[in-house]
Amino acid sequence: MVWMVKKIRTCEEAAQPSDAEIARKEEVDQATDELEATSSALCAPHIRQEVVGHDSNAVEVYSETFRNEAEEDVVSSAPSSPLCEPRIQQEVIGHDSNGVEICKAIDIETFRAYRQFEAKFDEKLARKMKLPTLDGCISSSPADAELHHGRQHATKAARSFVLALSSSIGGKPLKQCSGFFIGWDESDKNHETGLILTSAHLICSKQPSLDSWLCEDEYAPDAEVIVHFPDRTTSKGKLCYYQKHYNIALFSTKVKPSLQLPVFNDNVNCGQMVLMLGRDELSILKINHGRVQFQNPCTFERHHFMYTYGAAPECGIGGPIVDFSEAILGMSTPDSEGSFVPSSILLKCFHLWRKHGRIPRPHLQLKLSAIQYLDEAHIERISLDCGIDDGLIVKEVSNGSMAEKNGIRVGDVVESLDGNCITSLVELEIMLLDLSQQHLERGSNSDSKIDVELGIFRTRRRKRTTIKMTLKLTEEGEEVITLLLLDPKAISSWVPPEKVDQGQIDIRANSA
């Protein structure tokens, strides 16, 4: 216990002020006013003094020292002292007409000492409230009593493999994302190097268009990436591979050998409740929840997305979507609210990269929409008029593509690929990745051609047909371009002169 000596003046001394005290009268009055504003009876704050006896009139006599209760340590080997608020013990000198105690005014030196210890008290209180057991400001998600128990169970295992990642170029921050542990680096037999899957958004340096099919995004593969672990330690991340079409990236980093591999579930059901996980810049776990909805992507988005009612946390891009049995269902994407890449596609991509070092994909150069996700009245209309219940409706055909050259038009329906019926866009993506795998296992080059057979329903003719096409197989993003840039001279023969502007003009391709 620390005792600090501070002389407290007697009543007689206070009644006979010195010249120095007279010079400080104005300062004393100001301090007294501040105390009166704090407490009407001047009894709220106290500096505790030790009572050492009583005088002849039975008035308490105090020690000339007061106790320092705000110090952090009593001695260097002792534990932290209890948190004690400093107070000033005041002398009651009478009562007013209402029976309220009247206290003797506090001199300026005592008040200054009180303010000093009050500041130390506030500092210590703030420091203690930062302890993880006391910090009430840490929150992962809005409270939901119905989900609390299931959420705790589902995130217990996930907490260890959900990580935060940050990127920078030349010391300038680029992006903040989340990611998750997906496997071990097979070249490291000691299991000290792990593989982290995240969104390639982490190293995206330029995104001029919202339309992913224009493939205008630019990436910075040389960006510096730091992996932030739950215990707030960090490690440098090394880029292993990134795939532009699926917008995914793999990084390697040093991890603890005890880290457990996550479980994956590729069976996602409509209406299923899921959790979206991520970590913020302080590595604090963030959680949101929602229900899976079956819907078609908009015309700007890729085919491999699924969706939830409910957005991922702001820091959750690249983080896992998990069910209530701790299994990963997919990975959050930056494209639209609630969008994610299902684990069936993630695992296909990961195994392709693991075995062949790359993830090529055939390009149909079509924008499609699944019949099964349309409104029921719309599905009925298609069924009655065309006799079709499933398939993928052609929404756009890329200019100059093999699909266009083979007569595929907007409004036609893709019913099968190589004899296998297609009901959803995710099914189509899985089939395309399977074709890539078979192609690579035959020893073929990843940047080459691949033959496919499409079953097409020609809506205008109400006729089914089979089309054989040779598609480009590449690791690049798939382009679907429906705008032509034509010189006015080239179109002057079929466009009225008054409609032709000077220079180049945009003409939307007519695929009807």
C-alpha cells in the first residue's frame, strides 16, 4: 500500500490566508464553483483520510497523509490493486433550514490532488475495460435469441479456420478480405504451411465495370498480402494462384500444425438457414445469418453464384458460408448482396489446381437463366407453349462466338450438354469443370480447344436440335460482348444518313 504525504491545513490556518493565498483567491473561487456544480452538497467526491483520533470537542482528527488508491501496483511483485474511486472526505459544519448538511469548502491544493487521482482512476478503468472478459464492445453480429445456441455450435470449429487478409501495393492499403484454411501445402511435409482460399477481390487493383462478362478487372499479383490470425498474430501470404473467371485466389502461409481442416457440404437447399463469417481488421469474428434463396444471377453476374437473404458482414468477402453443423457451403463474393460461390465449385477448382496447377474452363459465350428459378406463372407459360419444364434460357449471345455462328439465338433453351440434362447454372459449371478435368487428364494443353455437344430447343421454330461446337478452353475470364463498335462508313448502306453520327457509334447486336 502506497501512502503519499500531503499536508492538510487546519481551520485556524485557513482563516488567516498568506499573501500567496490572497494572490490565488481567484483560482480558489473557480475551483469551488466547479465542485459546487458537480455536487450540491459537495459530498460526491472524496479523498479518504485516516482518522487518527478525536479532539476535546469530539471532532475527528485526520492524518496528514491521504491514501493513493489509484496506483496500479503496490509493490512490483504484488498483483494489480483493486480499482478504487478516489473521494474527498469533507467536514460537516452545519445544516441549512431544510436540514441539508453544509460542508466546509475544499482548498485548492486538495482539489488539485483529487483531480490528479481521478484522472488516474479513469485511465485504469479504461485499461481494465479493454480486457477480453470485460470488453462489452466486441460483438460479432446482431443478437438473435432463436439462433444463439445453434450459432455458437456452428461457429465453434469455424473460429479456428476463418482468417482476415489485407493487401497493399507499395505500402498503400489495397483491400481487406476474409478467407479460410482449405488444405496443406503438399511440399511441406511438416504441415507448417497452410493454403488459404479467398476472393481474388483481395488483389483486384481496378474494377471499371460492374459487368463481369466484360472482363475489364485488373489484378495486382505482386501485391503484398498479410494473413491475420484470430490471436492477432500475422504472417506473410504468398500468392499461389488466382482464377479470373471464378474470382478466387489461393495463398500459402505459415500456420500451426494443430490447425484442423474444415468440413465441406455441397448440398445446399432453398430456404436453408446459413451463417456468413468473416473477420475485421482487428481479427474480430463477425457473423451474419440468412436463408438460401434460389434465384438467377442478373445479366452482369457470372453463372456460378448462389444467393442468401441477408448480406455477408462488411469484412466477409472471401469468408465462408457455413451451415449449423459447421460445414462450409460456399464463399462470399463481392458481386451482389448475399452472393456466394457454392462449395461444389470451390472444391472442383481446388482439386483441379492441386493436380494440374491451373483451372481452365470452356467458354460457351452465352448468358443463361434457369427456368426452374422463374416465377411459377412464367414456368407454366413456357411449359404450355413449348412443352419444356427445365433448361437454361439464352439471355444474350456474344458477338462472333461459336454459339452465334451455330445459330443459337436469344430466347432459345439449352437443355443438355454432351447428353446430360441441365436444370441449373451451377450444374452447368460443374459439367464444364468436369470437361476441363477430363481434357487435362488426357495430357492436353490447358489453352486449347474442346468439342462439346449442346441440346438446344429453338423457341421460334418449336424444334429441338443438337449442335456440335468447338470451344476455347482457357484460364481467362469468359467474355460475352453484345456491343459492336462500327465505323459510320461501314453501316451507311443500311442506316439512314441522318441517323449516322460523326465518328464511331454503339450498335447493340441483334441476335433475334
